[in-house]
Amino acid sequence: MLVVRLPELERVAWRRGLRAARAVERAATAAFSTAVSRVLRAGDLVAHDGGSDVFVAALVAPTRDGSVPAPVDARSALARIAATMEAETRLEVRTGWTTYEGADTGAIEALVERALARGAQERERYAFFSSLGHELRTPLSSIRGYLETLLDDGVDAGTRERFVRIAYNESLRLSRLVEGMFEISLLDMRASLPAPASGSFVHAVDAARDACTGSAAARGVSVAFDEVPALRVAIDADRLTLVLVNLIENAIKHGRPGGGVFVGIHLDDERLVRVTVDDDGPGIAPGDRERVFVFGDRGVTDASGTGIGLALVRLMIERAGGRVELETSPLGGARFVLAIPRV
């Protein structure tokens, strides 16, 4: 069984984005197909999982004397495949092979599946570190924005003190995120649920309000909040702040320039607090409402972004025992609805 990998594909995705990485992957797939058609035979199995950096070819057709190709033949075949793929993608190609003796095609297909699963693990690892970088950028951008404003001589003493306090709180949140983000990975989704947590709902909403002030001002968007009740919720306050910032900044980004975003808070269930985030943008098509929550994917109405923030929103809320839904907003755009368990 021949295995070909493009380990630099992850670096392309990191530096140039998922769209560029997928274009390289498509070119690699075409080159792989061309190469294997020249060196393999009818009856050999070829496999590649879309979005993976792993390509697999299983040599299962016997030669005339009933044997399979020797390792030297595998080496030659891999060299030709690698040369074709390197010429097409200009990326390093790594190769290897393993041998399997037996006539059980089903067992060989299981080996192929395991090889593809290795590629899936690489994608999960990339998605996790991408999400980490994405979420750290939010408090970093906030801190930078407030500090740049403080360098302006025209800032009055009261505003200066408030901005310093916000930047300080954001730095604390950044520190706690660095410590806690490694618990949030795709590999962790199948594990047991974490220990119960709790946090101040008021603290989370106030921190999210402060964090989104800069991005709202940049687009001339007004963000209005319902009155915030003093209660505790079954999620860490920093995690909930991260969730709210993602949703509010998403609404600011996709709403109308100079428009409005409304954050509603509803206590119609004694077990839950329901938070709605409404924008006045074009909304999200029904067919895309699940896709926006998938790591690395986006709806066709989202022309930019990493496809990570909303996926983390769902992951964190569901791990806290809540849920997130997407509806049409009364303002004409999108409405995200959080159902957060109360303590």
C-alpha cells in the first residue's frame, strides 16, 4: 500500500488561508490521479479524502505469476508519483509504503481507511490551532485599539482611565484564554464532558460590550443591550464573553454599515437564560444555517472569515449543556439564539 502526503498543505492553509490550501489540494489530487494512472493497474485501489493531505494507493491486482510488486517496484512507483505531484504543487511530497499479505480486500480497505483517518487527525490539529489564533486575535485587537487611542493627546482623563481599565481586563481575559483554550479541540468532542463550571452573566455581558465597542464604532453600528440581570450561568464567564463577542462582532460585520445590532436577554425559563443577537444585514440562507457552525466552512453569504468563530460558539455552548440556533431576525438579518443553563 503506497502512502503519499503533502505535510506543507497545513502551512499553506495557515499562511494563505483555506481557499488557497484547497486550490493546492485540488491540483495535487489531479496530479496524483494522473501519476497513478501511469504506474498502477486496473483493480488497484486509490483513495483520497477531500480536505486531507493523505493520498493512498493499494496495489491489490496480482501480477502474472500471482505476486504483488516488490518494495523496489513500490519505491519506483512512489518516486514517479511524488515527482508529478511536486512539479504540480511545488510542495514537498513525502512517501512511504506498507505491505499486506492476504486476499481479504475488506481488510485492505480497512487499512486505507486508517490511512485516511490519519489525514483527518492532521486536519483536526490544524483546525484547533487555527481556532486558537483566531480567538486570541479578538482581545489582542481590542487591547491594541484602546492603547492606540490612549496615545492621542486629545483623550480626557475620564476616558483615559476607562480605556486603561478595558485594556487591562482584556489582557486578563487573554491570559485566561491561553490557559483554557487547549481544552477546546475537535479531538475533545468525543471525550467525557468537563467538570461543571459557573460564571457571572453580568460580567460576561459587560466584558463583551466593552470588547465590541471599537469594531462597532469603525462601522458606525450602534449596539443596544437589554437590561442585564444579576445571575450566574453554567459556563465560565470568560468562555461566555468569547461566545458573545463572536456573535456580536459577527452581527456588526454582516449588518448594514451605520445600522444596528440588538442583544436581547430573556428569562422566560427558570432553568435557562436566552440571549438573542439580531442584525439588519442580508441574513443567512436556510440552506447555509448549519454550515456556518462547521469548522473551516462558511455559508455562501459569508465572503470572508475563517469559518471558525461560530463553530467554537456552538462547541462551547453545547459543552456547557446549552444550545445555539439560527433564525431570521425581525430586523431583517440573522438572529442567533443562545440558550444558556442557569445555576
